[in-house]
Amino acid sequence: TAGAEPLTPVLLDDLREESLQLLSKLKDSSSSCAVDVSTMWWGAAGSRELCVVTASESSVSLWKPLASDRWGKLHTWQLREIPVIQIVPLPDTCNLVCVALGELEIGEIRWLLLYSSENDSFEQSLVKAGNIKAVLGLQERRLVSSSRTGQEQQVEMVSLAETGRSKDGQTLMPPEETVLAFAEVEGMREALVGTTAVNSIVVWSVNLKTGQLLKKMHVGYSYPASICHRAYSDSGLLFVVLSHPHAKESESCGTPAFRLVAFNPRTARSAGVLCSSLPLGQAGRQRCDPSVCHRRYLEGDVQDTSATAVLTSGAIAVWDLLLGQCTALLPPGPQGSWVLARWATTSACLLAGQRDGTVCLYRY
Amino acid sequence: CSVSDLGPISLNWFEELSAEAPP
């Protein structure tokens, strides 16, 4: 491929967990500190490929699969004015990805267009600016965000055209408290949930006519600052996967990282269904060596029924949410701690990032 | 609280809440 830089794959080496198999490794020699990693579909000339997107503070790069588990960098966008904070993937969209830029919090969201049929170019443009607290890319090229100006909160959904430009906008009814995370309700295009700063779950109807706030339900006091990752509706109940970065250790559940909670939207009552706890340190709970003890969950991702997170020990853990068990643990490598853990578009492939910008792809 | 304590369940909760909510 013209312009692509071939990379040598690193094969399975000294992994302690057999359920993760190293497939390949990407290293952007021009980038320093890894900020985020994601996957996206890239299509040209009638074919579609799953590509990797990596972000450093000042650039976003697109990586294309080559033969034999090798990857080549196809394009890099330079974003030098404001630091990149996160990649905002649009789940079922081809050739289009969004990024959030800012200092301590998101100040603007831009779309990056990978290929334009009109002029074969790589473009970028502003979608939204403001004090943005949360953003999520939804199915069908939609983007939802919450932002605050003084006491006023705006929750807005924007539909993007294939060329990236904003097509339609819709304001959703905001709750009183700040929305900190969003999740689509799988299989229900018009349903959206969010978690708020006072630990509530909010349900909206987003049908492009109304942005009604349908229900607000409290998560409970035992697990403060919950973040929603995924939601499913089944048998009249709303099941939400929550992470608990600030949860305390309890006798019944250890230190919870993720919980599956069932809500009855009619009565606003909830019940914990399954709890996935942090793995114990290698020395065990009673005599935990700080260098190997997985004390806290730092950041993570959920796809289907699999969850992954970077822990304070520098390890990456993987859980089966239906079993409520940790099924794989990737210890820090010789090059240092892991800082990023993301699923590709399926939970069969884990993207693990190191601080120096190296991204490892593991089959799970 | 267990799932059996969540009160009466409606399979059409989304449609019902949408109809009841102020526009």
C-alpha cells in the first residue's frame, strides 16, 4: 500500500493467561504519549476493513491491516491547537470518526473524515464547542453530548451526514444534575440512558421529534459515581452495566469494578444482578504487596458481555459479566504499565495501550 | 432487593412512559 509503513508483528510470548493471545503490535514512531485507541470501519472501492485509530495529544492516526497481522499507518491528522482527550467512535459508520479535544475537560468535538468520494481528501471540522461533560457516538451517525453553561445544562443529539457535516440537531430534556455518561439501549433505537453526578440513571426517548426525559432512577448509595457502559431491555426490565471507579471493598462482593443492575422503569426500583470484582493481588487480600495489588479500577470498556479495565497495578483485567468472574489478567510488561484497554467492535479483540504509544492487539 | 421485589413489570414500558411523559 502506497504510503503505508509496514510493521513487524510480535508473536505470543510470556503471557500468563492463555485466554489472551497477542496478535500484533502497533508503534507510532512519531507519537509520544498514548491518549486513546479505538477501531473503525474504513471503506474504499467497494470493500470495507476494520482499522485501528490511535490518538496522542497532538495527532490522530489511522492504521490499516496489511498481510500477516501487520498494520500500516494510512493517515495522520495533526491537531496541535488543543490537546486530544478521547476518540469518539461512531459504531456503525464508515470513514468517519469523532475526537474530543480540551484541557482538563472537553472543549470541542471534531469529526475527522477519512475519505471523501467528492475530492479524495482527509478532512476535519468542528461539531460542537462548549464545556462538554460527556459524549457518545450512537448508531446511525448520531452523536449525543451533555454540556454546562453556568447553572444551565444542555443535552443535545446531532445527526451527521456521510460527509461529516451536521444534518439535524435535537435538544433532549436535561435532568437537574450533570450527565456524566451515556449508553444506548441495545436493540431500541429510540432509547438512551445516562448516569448523573448524583448517581441516578436517566432514560430518554430520542425519536427526532421529542427528547423526552422518561424516567430518573437512583442507583443506590453503596456505589457512588457510577458510570453507565451498556444497556439492554429484556422481559420488561432495563439491565444496565455500570462501572464503579470509587466503590469501596465489601464483604459480599470484594471491590466491585462492574455491576449488572436491573431497573424496573415503571416503578424505578432496582436490584443488583451480578457483580464483577477486582482480582486479588498476587499476595492475596490480607498481605497485599502494593506493587502487585489491583486496588482500584482506572478506566475500562464493555462490549457484549465482556468488560475490560486498566487497574492501578498497571495490569489489564478482563471479566465475563454473565459469570461475574475475571477471566484474564494481563500483567504490566517489561516496558511498563498498561494505560488503555478497549474492545474492538467485537469483544473477540482487545486493544491494549502503553504510555509510549505502543498498542497491542490481543485475541480474547 | 432482588429482581422479584421490583414491582409490577410492563413489557411495553418504553411506549407507556413515552405516552405519559410531557412533550
